[in-house]
Amino acid sequence: MPTPTRAFAELAAKHGGVDPDDMEAVQRWYEETVPTLSPAMIEKILEELLSSERLEVKGESPRVYPADAPLPALDQAPPVPLPLLAAGWREFLRRLLRRHGTRDTIDT
């Protein structure tokens, strides 16, 4: 089961002071700030994400589309790709760990 989006938001709030209800800010934090953190902190965040992997989704998932974007009718909407946070986050963090010269400890 994938890690709930809420877990990503809560970790961004805990470690980065990001508003967990602002998914654009959460995603920006993972893309821009996390790569600048120490390898130890990246590994800690990864461990917390992995421990959240099997959590049940409670409540409504946060919306991840820009608030000012008009939403098309369902019959006009294109297929939606998986959000960055849900797809490929392990590989993203694995590359960060390699860049910092730490051993790869991510289970696949």
C-alpha cells in the first residue's frame, strides 16, 4: 500500500514548518529543500515515510491541484498522472543518499 499523501504533508510540517494543507508548498519542500538537507536528516525522513507506508488514510486527502485552476467537467478531463509524491519518491530519496555518499538502505 502506498504512503498516504497526508503522511508526506505531516512530515513536511514537522521537519520544515510547511503548512500541511498547502500541497503545493509540501511538494516544493520535497523538491527544493529536502535535497539540501544532511544525509542523516534525509534518512530520518525516509524512515518516517516508510513507517507510514501501511497507514490507513483517515479523513479526506488534501487537494493537490492549484486553487486558482478551473476544474474541467469529468467528460472533458484528461487522464491524470500519479502525483510526484506518490510515484518515484523512493528513487528520488535513493539518488539523494547516493549523492551524499551514504549506503543505499531503501528496501524495494
